[in-house]
Amino acid sequence: MLNLTATRVLQSQLLAKGFDTGAVDGRVGPKTRAAVARALEALQPATSEDWRRLPQSRQLVLCLQTLCRDAGIDPGALDGWWGPQTEYATGRLKVLQDTGALPEPWRDRIPVPANPHQWPLERMEALTAFYGEPGKNLVLLDLPYPLRLSWDTATRVTRTQCHAKVRDSLGRVLGAVLSHYGAERIQELRLDLYGGGFNLRQKRGGTSMSTHAWGIAFDFDPVRNKLEWNRDRAAFARPEYDAWWQCWEDEGWVSLGRARNFDWMHVQAARV
């Protein structure tokens, strides 16, 4: 479901392309719905399912995803689901709309300290030397407890794809989480909301490949731990999640939130 800001971005983009949405007010009225339908017919997004059969809420997201992709911004899969990649792409589209230029890739400016542990340093050459080429050496892990997709909580995940070198470690981490919190508490704290694992893409806000591209990074509860939020806003910065992070850190995994105070949803088997 689009929020107020995203709906305004959608309306502005459609108006600029000649589709009358009425006022740019963030409200999905009859004119906006009609404009989205006409735009999708004109744009013909390459979806894996017939977009005409999607609920109207997903058609709105799909239209915005398509507009992002047409602007050269990666929104993730054209599927009509509002997830962290689509939200990030929409933010970049808004900056482009407001300023006429895309924002600079801010993550490329973060210094990388020495590597004190066994996982490789988060640099392309080090990651490739240790893990191989992105997208290779992937295996399946049966999860110790089921996860729910954060963008479609009715869908449960019992297996995930990861790099062969991290599979056993990942299993131990999540097993320790289950042992410490128990299934009920895991759901209460939303530790079962899965934002994604393997994804062959670049970093959001950067130009190098994401650690997700090797299957060595995982996101959890992205709605309450947004990419640019710091510890004052991110849920995972609160004390009740200290044991969660300890389970990861005992295996050498790195939280970008704890290490760099951004992207609190993200944990990776690479040092920063």
C-alpha cells in the first residue's frame, strides 16, 4: 500500500507523462485510479503475472515501480508489492523529481576499517576471493523457525537461499535466537519478519555490489528499521534486541546498525 508521499510522487510522475490524476494530494481518487490504468496499458510492465488481475492496491505500486524503472532507478521486481527496494527507489525518484538530479551514492563514502575476524572485508576483491563470484555457490538452508515475508505477511518461508560458506553459521545463529526468545517472543518482537536474503543487485545508495549478491546478507523487519534510520528511530537499536545481536555477533556476523548506525534491518557475513 502506498503512503501519502509515494502517492504524490506517483501522481506527479503521471501528470508529467500526460495522465490526468487530478490534484497531487496523495489521495487515490477516481482520477488517479483511471490514470494508473491508462498508464499501465501504455507502459505494459513486464510482470510475471497478468497485472490486470492484480488488486488495485498492487496496480498502484506496480505503476510506481514501472515509473522508477523508466527513470533508471531499480525498484526491484515489477510485482506490485511495496517493499524496501521499492520504497528506496521511490525516495530517489522524488529527489529526481524535486531537484532534477539523482542523489549521490552516500554509502560509497563510508571508510572501511581493518578486518578483525574470519569473514572477509566488505570490498569487492575480498568478497570475491573468499566467496567467489556474486550469485554463485548458493545452497538452501532449512530454517529453525518459519519467517514471514515483510511485504506479504501471509506468506511463510521455511527455507532460504544463502552462500554455502555461511549456511551452517546462519543456521546456528537462528537456532540460538529460537533457543533464547522462543517462538512466541520472536513473533512479538517481529524477528520473524523477513526482508530478504540473496539478491543479485547493487547496494542501495552505492555503486558496488551488495553483500546480498553473494547470499551472505539478510534483512529483518524493514518497516521498523528503515535504511537511513539511526538508533533514535530503529526498533532493533532497543535493549530488547541485544540478545538478537549477540546471537549474530557470536558467529562473527556484522550489524550495519551497530557498526555504522544505519540500515538496522541488515546483517552480513562481511566486516566493515
